[in-house]
Amino acid sequence: LDNTLWTPELYQIRQRTVPKAGKDIWLFEDARSIVYDLATNPGWKDSGTQFAVASRTDKVDWAESLLRKFEASPGVCLAELFAHREIIRGSKRKHFENLKASTGLPFNEMLFFDDDLHLNLGEISGMGVLCCHCPRGMSTQLFTMALDKYSEMKQDSQEAWMGIILSPHDL
């Protein structure tokens, strides 16, 4: 969530009340377009694609509130789009173990986008998840190219791709 779908990061907010969507926290412009497509394009639902978020934060209530306030499309909040949510303190490893259990998907069928190259992506790629580095937030170009790369690798049955971190330069 932080610095991937929205900005600023929740730990940077110096207030005691829940930040307001669109006032204190903003979706990245391309992230807004991407979640709209995920919510409205029937191809996603028809393919059985599942969407999840994994966020390490001590501001769990804030993150959940923002997911209910931001809309993916009119009348559809992000919380509805991301049926699987792991928003807890601690290791991303635990997040992904929980996501594997809740989705029924093995790690090699997951694609993870994040801004933290070393800690988050490094940890999760080691589990066999294909990861994409989004250093300046989610962009349509990174999202599309990472999906294309994932499809290409799955079609070729390339087992060597498991655990790779795609960077903007790779795509």
C-alpha cells in the first residue's frame, strides 16, 4: 500500500486521527487507473484472478479505513477489490504464508509489487514469488509489463523465474 498504491507512507503522518483519503493520503495516478481496470474489466473476474494486499504497518486501522474510503470504481471500494488483506506488523513472510493459505495459491503463482527492493522484495522473492520493484509507486507501464513477463514465463514453464525481482530496467 504505502508508496506502491498511495502516498505518503502511513508512518509519515503525524496526526492522531485517521487520515482522510484524497486529502492526507493520495492514490498514485496510475494506481487509480489500474484498480479501476481491476474492478471493471470482466476479464479479470472471468480469469479467476485474485487480488490481495500485504502491508507491514502498526497503523492497521488507518490502512483498513483508507481501503474502505478509496474507490476502485464508483461504488466499489478498494477493500472490496482486495478480498485478501494482510495488514499486520511484522515480516512480509508471514503475510505471504497467510495469503497462500487464504487464496489456495502456491507462491509461484503470485506476483508482488512493492517499493522496498531490499527488505520486502528480497524477503518475498526468496519464497518463490515473482516480484516487481515499483520505486516511485505503481505505474501502468510497470504493471502491464510485469503481467506480460509473468504470462510469458508461465507459458514457457520456466521454473528458473521463481524468486526473480523485476526492476523497471528489466521490463
